[in-house]
Amino acid sequence: MKNTPQDLELAIEGMTCASCVAHVERALSKVDGVESVSVNLATERAHLSVSREVLLESLVQKVEQAGYSAHLAPSTGASSEDEKREQERLALASHFKWSLFATLPVFVLEMGSHMVPAFHHWLMANLGIWNWIIQAVLTTIVMFGPGRVFYQKGLPALARMAPDMNSLVALGSVAAWGYSLVATFAPALLPEGTVNVYYEAAAVIVTLILLGRLLEANARGRTSEAIAQLVKLQPTTATRLVGGLPETIEIAQVRLGDLLLVRPGERIPLDGEIIDGSSFVDESMMTGESIPVSKTIGQEIIGGTLNANGALTYKVTKIGKDTLLARIIDLVETAQGAKLPIQALVDQITRWFVPMVMLVALLTFIVWLTLGPEPALSFALVNAVAVLIIACPCAMGLATPTSIMVGTGRAAAIGLLFRRGSALQGLAEVQTIAFDKTGTLTEGKPRLTNFEVASGFDKDHVLVLAATAEQHSEHPIAHALIEAANAARLPLGSLDSFEAIPGYGLRAQIAGQIVHIGADRLFTKLGIDLAVFSHMAAHLASEGKTPIYLAVDNKIAAVMALADSIKPGTPAALKSLHHLGFKIAMITGDNQRTANTIAKNLGIDVVVAEVLPEQKVAALKQLRAEHGAIAYVGDGINDAPALAEADLGLAIGTGSDIAIESADLILVSGDLQGVPKSIALARATMCNIKQNLFWAFAYNVALIPLAAGLAWPMFGILLSPMLAAGAMALSSVFVVTNALRLRHWQAKTEA
């Protein structure tokens, strides 16, 4: 079987810690044609970029040689992976239960003997050596029954010179168990005073680590809840109208153009356009907006949203992977599988971590054996085992990906879609936010507020020329002029020719007359004098209106003013951004006076006006040079280059597909409050990641020396291998649980 795409994703099984991630990445990177590999411990996926055709079998073989298994990752929303993880969780629960059942008698027999003298005397009198034999049998059952996974994976990894966490557990528990067997059945081989058993340490180590993995599996199951909830949104059936009669069919049978009926209280199966009926639709799971949206004939509806109170008939316009819901799921999965730049440091450390721990354990054994008090051999064994068990690369491997999974999942739930998980770190680090004006800060629906003609021109005739020239244009100005002509009941003429002049305006020929419409820069370029309207234009610009000029046969004929309403959420969103400490810029094609007026009203710090679409990239570069890392918020086709150039691009979800594809983050609802929300969430996620990394590293920095016995000379304190196993298990659980706090994150961005 061959796979030829540029990007390939594999599902990896058998990884337990950050060392496993490093081993899989190293194995896959050795395959010819693989340009880059990124393995995610939390999602158990490997994302590969390949430069040419690569055999899937060769990739799987390399992973298997490294001690793991791999297969092509299933399609978006596939439930087989969830079922497999649930089966693994149930198996872990069973293993822990039987391990605990066998470990408790060992713990009671050994620790009870140490803590209760009367119990010790009773055991010696009634069981004698059978006390140790019973412990040996039960401990062996624990280790090679429920705990066999540690030896099946850890010992071969050790033989391959690629040790992982399983290797540490295997070495530590086997050392304690093996020493105890010698003390039980061949005590003469040991020095006098060192005949002790540590069965309870070996058994408890295995049991506690199984408990830690079970708790971790339970917690990790909740990190991907966002995708599970999104998948559940799409109904499995739909009601199709055929000849006016309804029939229930599977969702996979629906085709483009089919007419579907959605009754009150039902979920909308697929994206489409309403052709009959009206209702309120709850789009909260898509956009984060809790208030239902009014929908009527001609409006688009989104698959997965909830129809509230009216029956709707609509035509299907998107199916399969083209629907918004499928795209959202795909974006969330992609973001959750990403690696942040901060992860690079973690990867470098964990690659050498396990071998270093084994070296520390060996040095600990040698130092205690040569310099320690009697019985030196016992002290050396206990402390070396404690070092092996306490060191937990699991927490380091989970620190970043679990926070990304929960953070991006929470973002999706409130209408913020990260196309790249790494955008979380980038967004938390930007210092300046630049906005496009039309359609971003404003509604993008300007209305004609002023229309003044020059001496010698008829107002109605000029308005007809203007509306006729714009009648085939999709620009907001065109809609405003046509609406004005319709309101005055003026019939439109026919176009002889039409030419758009990007960034300037247009040229049209109507009934033999040449008409130019555009901003002042168009007429400067044409050499047409605008002096007759200079005072009027200045007055209009001072009111925040955009003056647009019209010339007939190269003579200035009219100046018109367009006013575009500020979006209701814009002032509050900009205020929130100022509260978060950002400098705000606006990049617009408007003339300088109009732009300055709007900026003053909104409290914008930096204005870059009279910019052509192709000049937005240069403007962004200049702003970055002056103010540091910059994010750009836009919605139109002409914003795509700027969105790609910015350190972070944020696209309004109601904008063009090209803009959305160029962005790093999509605001699904189009509400600008999503900008401060996304930044606040990115900061919260990065803070959560840093907390996790601090815990993971501080835990090892503090406890490995303690396990090695450094506190013994001053305080007489040694760390029991049992306590080490408990601390190790809890470290991973702590990291995942801390990440899960982001599921309930709420924005607090207002000043």
C-alpha cells in the first residue's frame, strides 16, 4: 500500500512517556522521504511531512522496530479510536483491581510486621519463613500478571539501548524482587546483616503505577471531549422531501441540492439555504453565541445547529468534509495534534532523561555500597530503586499537549477555531493588534449619506450612471448606490463595458459616456482636478464618512459620502484589548482624514490609511519593526496576504474563504469580542503549560536527589520506593488534571 500526500498522519500505540515520543520520532525520521515528524503523546498521533512517495509499510516497520505499533490514522470523527481507548482503560482498571487484590496481603504482612511488634511476633511464631514465601508468590503474581506490560515493553527497550519509563519501572521492581528472592531462598549468598526482603516495594510500585495510569487514562479521556461533543452534533438521519413527501434517510445518502425538512427541536443535518419557513436557530455550539439567531428564506443554516421553534425546508449546499461542522472538527483535531515551540526544549531534555536517571541510580548504588552505613547493600539497593521509580518523564511529555488539547477544545466551544495549535503560543506573545476596517471594525454595509453634484450636472442622471456602473460589482459601495437608486425609483441603464481598477475604483462606459468612480487617488492618477469638492470632502471626512468621487467623460461630476456603521461589539472589544495591554492599529484604504476620525472615536493608537491591498503587507512589516510581534484581523479576499504575513492572522468567520484559509485563528461568529477572548485564552493556556512544565521539572529536580539519599546525612531521611512510586503516579495525574481546568475557562477581559 502506498501513500503519496505531502502530509501523513499515523496512530501510534504503546507510548507511555516523553522518551517514547523521542524514540518514535527518531525511528520515523530515518525513513527516506520523510522531511519532518511530530509525535504527540496526548493524542497518540504522528504527523509526518513527506517530500515524495513513501511506503506505509516502511513507516509501520520502523515504528515496530522501535517497540511500538502504528497504523494510518482514521478519518475525522472516527469512533474506533475512542472505542479502543475505552477498551484500554477498562483493561487498565481490571489490571489495577487484580494487582491491588494481590498487593494488599503483601503490604499488610511486611509493613504490619514493622509497625506492630505483637503482629511481628505472631507471624514469626505461626508462619516463620512461610511469611516471606507467601509474599514472594503474591509479588510474582502481581509483577508478571497485571504488571507484565512493564517488562514486555521496558526490558526489550533496554536491550535496544532506547530505555523508557517502562524500563525504569522494570529495573526498579525486578531489583527489589530479585534481591528479596535471594534473601528468601539463598540467604547465605548475602553479607551478614543484609538479609531483608522488599517484596512490598516491588508489588506496591507496580500497583501504584497502574493506578496512576488508570487515573491518567480517565483524565485524558476528558481532554478530547470537545471533538466528541462536536461529532455528536451531526444527526445520523435526515428527512428528505421527494415530490413533496417526507422520507427518512441516512445522512450519507443526502446529495447536494436535496431538499430537507427540519422540524422544531431537531438538529439541522447539513449546511444549506432556506427556501421555505422561518425559525430561530441555536448556533451556540458553533459560534459560542448563546442567543438563538433568526433565520428566514434565503439565509444560510449550519449543519449540527439546533432548530428551535419553526419548521424549515432548505436546499443542501454542502455535504461531507465540506460542511462547516466537518471543517471545525478537522481544525480542532489539527490544532490539538500540534507542537508548540516551547516543546522543543522539553524534547531535547527528555531524549537524554531516562539514560541519565539510570546513570544516577547506578552512581547512587555505588556510593551507598562503598560509603553508606551498614547494612550498606540494603541501603544501596533501596535508594537506587527509589531513584529509578521516582523519575517520571510521563509528566514532561504530557505537560504541553494536554493543555493544547483542552485549550483548543475550549476555544472551539466558544466559537474560536485555531487552525494551528502553535498559534496559541504566538497569540500569547504578540504586542500589537492591527485591524482591517471595512467588514472587520465596521459592518461592511455602507449606506449613501451624501450625494452632491457639480454645476452643470443633473443629480438623478449622475446617480443612475453611478448605480448602473456598479450594478455587477460585489463591492459594498455598489450595494449602497443601487439601494439609493432603487429608493429614488430610478431605473438602471445598461453597461457597454466595465473595468475594475484594483485599489482605485472602476471605469465603465454607459450609453457612450465614460464614467470613473473611486477614491481621490484614482483621479489624481487620471489627472482630474477635485478642487471644486475639496471643502465638501474635508467636511465629510471630519464626520468619519468616506468621500467617493464620480467623473463623467473626465470631468468631475459628483462627490458622494458613504457611512459604514461600526459593529456593535467593536468599541468594547478594543477597550478589552487596551485593558490587556495591546497597542491597536488600523490599516485601511480610506483617506487619512476619515481614518483619523474613526480611529479617534474608537481609541485606536496607530492609523495607516490610503493603503492599497498589495501595500498592506508592507504596512504590517513596518508596524512589526516599530512595535514588535503583530497580529492582523481581517475578513476580505484582499486581506489574505496580510493575514499570512502577520505573526498571527485572525479571520472573521463571516468573511471570505480565502481569508479564512490564510488565517491562524478563525472567529466563527464574526464578533470582535472573540479577539480579546482568544488572546486571554491563549495566555491562560500558556500559563497552564508553564505550570505543568514547572511541576514536571521541579518534581524531578527536587525528588531525584531525595530518592538518592542526599537528605540522609543531615536529616536522616530516606525516600521509600513505595512513596516514590506514589509520587510518580501522582505527577502525571496532576499535570493532566491541571490542564483540565481549562475546560471551564471563562473570559475576563473587560476593564
